Amino acid sequence: MKQVSILITSLLLSSIIYSQSFFENGYIINNDGTKIACFIEGDDLKYNPDKVIYKIIEGQEPVTATLDQISEFSVDNIVFQRFKVKIDTSTQEMKGLTKNREPEFKEQTVFLKLIVDGNAKLYSYKTDNSEYFYFNINNTSIEPLVYKRYQIFSSNGKSKTIGFNHSFKQQLWMALKNDKLTDSDAQKLNYNENSLAKYIRKYNSYEDPNYSNIYYVGNGFESGYIIDNNGNIISCLIKNKDWKNTPKKIEYKLLGRKTQLNATVDSILGFSVGDMTYIRFIVKIDTSSNGLDHLSYKKSPEFKIDTLFLKLLIDGIAKLYLYNKENYNRYFFSVNDNPVEQLVYKRYKLVITGNENIQRSAGSYSVNHISYNESYKQQLWLSLKCDKMTDKDAKKLTYSAKSLAKFFTKYNYCINR
């Protein structure tokens, strides 16, 4: 189980809630087809990049991968794929328009942004002053969708107007034909992402009745991924219920399909959706009640071994996890991928007899005092030592996500500085 835990925490694309960087969930695919989960610097993807800066684990020194080293990458559910394509190098700025109606193509290897997936795919390539769109069908060769503005001069050459090469409409009408699309639909197209994506989604939906696109989900389903019991990362759509209590199962759909599937804590190693990441562990968890009317007289936790999803709050050398249930929260941690351990905090009853405090494990006594087992402070002080942290930092802790996350973030920063 330790090996599985190490594998998952290494592979899982966790959302780092208290991050001090701009590295986000992602993956890269190298030239031999290997998919590697990682954190990618994703703060500036306004234009198509020509390189990727990533880390396999938080705290690692960043690595740069160039176009010739990776074939695909994804960050924050935005996918870029490498292609050798024809790019129109003619300017679209009014002052620089030429008389040439045809594109001035130059072949170049670039990352294209995937806009629509399915039988027909739509891609975009954006520069500081132009945006170009590409498509393909059934993974055939990728083609540029041609749109160009150019100058038209009068016969005497003294006046001019702006002409438009709208070949992209004819391209799509000829390539994507079915009973739901007409020539009129193609003629109404505009050369922008929304118009082109809507047209291609309509084609995909007719060709495959079960079609559902990652960028067009709804009904509570959001892009995410699961990790199956073999360690495979599977991109999918997950029904995000913003769980108040830690789930035991999830509902999801494979990309391009509307069939709803279920995954349980036994069938997957973990999943991620939105800003939440859950990982499966076998842990010892304190099952004693936290409700005032049901507090026990035992100071020690009442541990039970269980298989649970734990929500990842902080990733790094020291990891912090959370398990929610209706009447209590339990926090867990691990350091250097050692086994996950619960941080012990428990309220319990004390019976006061005369001037003497007596802890009772049973009995019908009137109770007028509640005491606290705050062993988690000692656990963290002994486990997370760094020269910039003192025992006072541990003693000031409260058993809350905000307080514990701040402590873990400080430790990880101290160790990695």
C-alpha cells in the first residue's frame, strides 16, 4: 500500500490551495508517447507557447521542455498539441494589407490549442495580432481554415476597398456534411472561436449521438480525471457536487460520451475535479463522536482501519489531507511519502469530583467540563522541524484547514528555500 500511495502522490495532478507559485495541474506527453503528470507554469497562455516550464513534484527545480521534446501538454484543462502546419504570414493589419487574395503560407512546427475534440477537431494558433484556426477529421492531416483580408484597387488604381477571402466556409461545408448542416449554416459562419466551435460541435453531435465535449459540458459535469487501479490517468467529465462530506463514489462520463458511469473508493485510486483532488488511502481514523451530546470519557482516539478518499489540501514534501463527515473533520498528513497518519484532536468529557479531576471511561456522572486531546501539535512539532520554525508555531495551531495549511506551507517553503 505504501508503494501505491507513493505512486499516487507522485502522479496525481493535485490543486495546491495555498500555493506560492503559478504552477498548475497538468501533464506532458513526451516523444515516445509517455504521459507524465506534473505541475506546469500556466500564468501566461494568452498566446501559443513554444516551450513549457514544469515540475514533476512541488518543490522541485523547474524543467523546460521545448517543441521538439514533447508532443502535447495540458495545464488547467487547456490542451496544446504539436503539429507541423501551414501558417499564413501575411499581415491582417489595415495598414499592411496587400493585393494578394491568397494566404502566404510558411510551414512551421507549433503547439496548437485544442478548442473542440471529437470526430472533427478544431484548433487555434494565436499571435499578438492574429488568430488562425485549423481542423481535421478522424485524425487525418490538419488543415488551416483560410480567412484573409486584402486590398482591392479600382481599375484606375486610385481607390481601394477591403476584400475578404472566406474560403474557410467552403472548406467546412465540403468536409463536414451531414443531414443537420446546410450550406446556409456554413455561409453564416464567422471566423472566430465561438462560431466555428458551435458548427463543429453540431457536426460531432450528429455523427455520434453520445457525443459530449469537454468544453461544452453542463449539468454539473466538469472536466477532470480519474486514476484507475492500474495507475492510468483518464481524462473525463466528473459531476462536481462540491462535496461537504468526503465522497465514497463519484459520477463521471468519458470524453465524447453521454453515458454516466460510477466510480467508488474501491474502483479508483483517486480523482480530481475543479480545485479538488482526492486520493485513496487505507488509514486509521478516529471514529469517536465530536457532538457535545455524544462525547466519550476516553481521551485516546477510537481508531478504526478504513479505506477512504482523502482531500489533498497541501502538496509538497509535507502533505496535508482532510476527511469530512457530518459531525467531524479529520486531518491527515505524511512527510517524504511516508504512510499517511491522522493528526489527533479529540474532545472528551471530564468528571469533576470534589477537588479532583477524574477521567472516566463509563458511568453516569454529571459532567461540567470538556477537555481536549491536542496531540496533533506534538505530532507536527516532532515531524516537521525546520530552523525557521519553533515549538511556539506548533502550540499556536488550531485544528482547522486554514491554520494547518499555513503551518504546512511554511514548512515546505523552509525546507525548499
